[in-house]
Amino acid sequence: MITPTKKKIRSTMTVKKMTAADGNAFVKCTGGPLNLINFKARPTNKGVTVQVKKNSARELIKHAYIAKTKTGTELVFWRKQKEFVGIAKWDKTNKRKYGTFPKKYRFPAKALTSLAIPEVMGHGPTMAEILRLGGDRLKKNLDDRLKYELSKLK
């Protein structure tokens, strides 16, 4: 079981319930990858720790940090030193403004994301468990409904 909140997971789902007129029902899951801030991220001296599964230990992501974006949302970012070349290697002699440098030199930080909820739900063992639980629930609901309808006939 992964640790994002129920609200985050349910916001990716659309549920259409079965009605008497229409015997079809479905659950549709859409959405993109979640940022690691949704996995109970905590800053430490060495980086950021996240808890991906409820029953597992927290995992350290070295050199990661938590920062606020311009919109005010907190995200987990990561800046790898090998990727960041900096101004010194780009153009020392030319007196260019920092904003004129290519994005790779100005914005080396990357937001860290996990798998998308639809990917996790579509995974073989996860889908098998969902179908098993859905089948059990369907059987129980049909039995209860049949008992109710038969009790009205007596």
C-alpha cells in the first residue's frame, strides 16, 4: 500500500455506479505522476526522506530538498552536481546576463516524481487484487439485494 492520501488517490478516479436502467458500472483512473512531497517527505541534513510504502522504512534521497514554487506549492527537487555545469564553463569572457543562458544552465533543478496512480492500478498483481475484492463485494451486494426482494414477496 502506498502512502499518498485517499483524497489524492480518489481525485484521479471517476466512478460510475450501476443503476436499474443501466447495468454497466466502471471505475476510470486518470492522472499524471505524483511529486514525492505526497509521500510524507521530510527534509534531513543529507537530503529528503520519503515513505513509499506504509509498512516499509523511510528511504533517503541524497541531495534532494523541499522548496516552494512560484505558485506556493511545496515540491521535492533534486540537483545533481554533475549535470550543473554553471556559468564558469559556459562563457567566462562574454558579459552576458544570466537570463540569456540556456535553460540547462539556469534551471538545473528537477522535480522528483513517482509513478502515476493509473500505472500502479494497472499493474498485474494490483489489478488482480482489485478484481478479486470487486467480485467479492458484488456477490455480497447481490445476495443482500435478492434476500431483500424475496422478503417483500412473503
